[in-house]
Amino acid sequence: MMKLNFLIVMDDIATINYKKDSTLAMMWAIQERNHYLNYCKINDLWLKNGELMIDNQSVNAFKNPDKFYELGEKVTQKATDFDVILMRKDPPFDMKFLYALYLLEYAKRAGVKVVNDPTNVQNCNEKLFATQFPHLMTPTTVSQQQSHIREFISEHKDVIVKPLDGMGGMGIFRLTDNSPNIGSTLEMLTQLETLPIMAQKFIPEIKDGDKRILIVGGKPVDYCLARIPADGETRGNLAAGGRGVVMPLSDTERKLAETVAPILLEKGLLFVGLDVIGGFITEINVTSPTCIREIDDQFGTDIAGEFIKVIEGLF
């Protein structure tokens, strides 16, 4: 097996959650498969005469909560010194994130394997991308105009409204046709009808969990993480107090994942998190999907190892 030089672009390693971080699992897998491992943040990407340069550090990652990483000296290298760049910066998908993707395209054009593909991470907004599969979704509309959203609420009676760039359940509201705060909620989310938002018919099966299905190299992982809402809460997101329970994929969930998977693979999206509620796709997460650790811990899988094998197969 060829020894590859990996660079992971991510948030400050000192701030990650040792118990839950999926990128840390990828670091362990890279080392266990005897590759070189390096680390940087998005502000370490820069251009010099049209060539991407990267201020980076070698990193050793340990399975020790008291000391889980050790960094080498910071050095500047050309992007082409690396075989693989993993873009694992967490959202929000703001201009800083977008500029980093623009810069990573220079590495892609120079022949470096950038995962997930930076062009298609730009093109595949995590909320909007799912709407390319309307037959797999609950009724959904996207608009910045209150009149269209109100008409949707009147038709479906019980809906979820959310921003197109949120994460961790932030900005998600449940509205019924007799809610007293429809106007103020829509004014806030659409920023006075200047920003499109998504509205979806409420799926009561959320009580059974918002299920995260990981798709690795075009193949769904056999188990998903059901994020079950806390009492009195609509959102299953772990960041919003949801409880994570790992369970095997149902036949319906597997079929959903297998329908979407070839399109993801074609777009160079090799590590994707599909969010499914009640047999409907709600989001397709392509930026920095998580939940490796919870599934591995409960079922003994090696999802990060399988992901690195997929990357090795590109060479």
C-alpha cells in the first residue's frame, strides 16, 4: 500500500470533543494505516502567485483523553506536497468557509485529492441539495416571501421552518396554522423577506429520531444514529439536547441511501451524512458530517478506517 501524505483542514484541534469528534477518528485511521498526517486551519490556506500554499503542522493523534494530540513545528508547504486534503471544517457555511473552498480548488486543479470535492461542497447546500430528490422528501417549499410560506402553512397545518445555512438545530421552529407568532418568526428567519428559508411539512415520526445515515464512498453504513428529541422538544439534534441511539438501517432507510449514493459518488462527495425522519430525507450533509464515534462505540464498526480505504483506492 502506497504511503500517502494527508492534510486535514479543520477547526482548532484544541477545541474538539475527544469523546465525539469524527475527525479525530479519521486521524487515528490515517495513522493506523501508516500514512503521514498533518493539520491546519482555514486561515492557514493562502495563495502565492496563483499557487496554494499551506502553513501546517505534523500531528500525532492519541487515544488518550488527557493528551490526544501532539503538534510539530509549523512549516509552509505547497498544496502539491500533499496527496490528500480532507476538508473537515465545521459549519457555519459562511464567507470564510466559502473562501476556503475557493482556495482548495487550486489544490484540486493541481492534482491533489480534496475530499469532499470543494466544488460540489459549494454547489450542494445541505438543505437545498435534498430538494433534488423531491419524491424522497416530505412536502417542502423554499422562499423568502411570507405569502408563499404562509400559504404552505395553511395547506399543511403543521410545519417546520428553518434557515438554509443552520447547523445543530439552530433557527428551527415548528409552526401550526393557528400559531400566534407566524409573522414575527418569518420576519426574523427571512430577515424581512430578503433571505430564502425552507418550510417542510412536520413529520410526527421525529419522536422516533432524526436518523443520521453515513454514506462512505457511495455505500451506506449498516447502522444509523437516531437522534431522539428531549421531552417537549421538536429537534433531535444532539446539540439541542437530543439523545443518540444507534440502530440498524431499516429497509426503507437503506433504499433511500442507495438511491442517493451514486449521485454523491459521482460528485466526489465521499463522506456524507443523510438525515432521515420517518422515511423521508430532510438534509444531505456534505461539509463535515459526524456520528462516526457513536456508531463505532455501540456496534464495533470502523467507519473512519473504511473511509480511508476508499481514499486509498483513488491512487
